[in-house]
Amino acid sequence: ACLGVPAAHADFTFGTRVNPGAVFERSDWVGCLSYDGLEMYLTSYRPGGYGDTDLWVLKRTSPEADWAPAENLGPAINTPYTDVNPSISKDGLTLFFESNRTGGYGSWDIYRTTRTTRSDPWGMAVLVPPQVNRTGASASDGEPWLSPDGLELYFNSYRSGGYGKSDVWVARRATATDTWSAPVNISLPV
């Protein structure tokens, strides 16, 4: 037990490990999987990118199929700066990520991109509004994760009101078309 919280034990068993093959490079790190397991979003320094690190996707036709070669998400999302930590919505139509590109509210900000269908390309990335991203030269907000219902956006921030240097915060909304509320610290014991 840590901090007086009892240990949690999952009620499942992992399957046999499977090598995903030669689709990965040393510079890749997995950001997220789509909920159906058919897309894997990576951050990578791979050659052929648009800048420092880019976002890439691996796709497959079924959970049992092999992964196809990585595809760069393109200039609508990637920049000459660092684009990292993707998080995809349950329906696969919205992708959040963080970047230190110019034109944001702080030094690191959360962005999102959307697409109409899973077979469409991602649209131009847009900055998530300032009720989520903090303003100021030293502001750092990132590592977004969207809840399965799309109503909570969890992220890491160095903003004041936390318990340490960086804390987990959550912004909420009543429906997927509403604006985000002011973020709140998820507090102890987390």
C-alpha cells in the first residue's frame, strides 16, 4: 500500500507476448491505441518527418493482423517543433496531443485535430482554448488523455494550485459539443 491506499489487483490474465515485427524503429514510442485496436499512434524521430518529433500512425485490418508501415500524420498536425503524446477519442475522430510550437498560450500546449470518418485525413490541428491551456512563457500543459465518453480531458500541468511541480488536472464538459470547464486538480492521493 502506498499513501495508505490499499493495493489494487486486476482480475485478468495477460495473453502471450507477440513481437509486433519490424514496423518499429528505435526512436518510436507508443502514445496510444485506438479503442478497436486497429490504429497505434506513435511519437518518433523517424526520417521523413516535418521537424523534431512527429506523430505517426500504424494501421492494421484486424486485431490479429500485422501492422502496416508507419504513416506520418502530415503537415496539418506535425511542425518543425516537438509534437508528442497523442490521445485518440473512442470514436477515432478526435486526436489530442501536445506541442511546443510557436503561437500557443505557453511553452507547451494541448492541441486537437479531427476527421469526419476513420478513412479521412486528419484536419488542421487547433489549439485547445485557454480554459485548458494556461497562458505565460513558463506555462506547460500536456500529456492529454480523453475519457471514453469524451467528457473529461485529463492532462499534466505545472500550473499553480497543485501539490508538486507537475500534477494531473481534469477539464470537464456536459456534452461533446460544450466548451471545457476550468480545469481542477484531481487531488490526493493521486
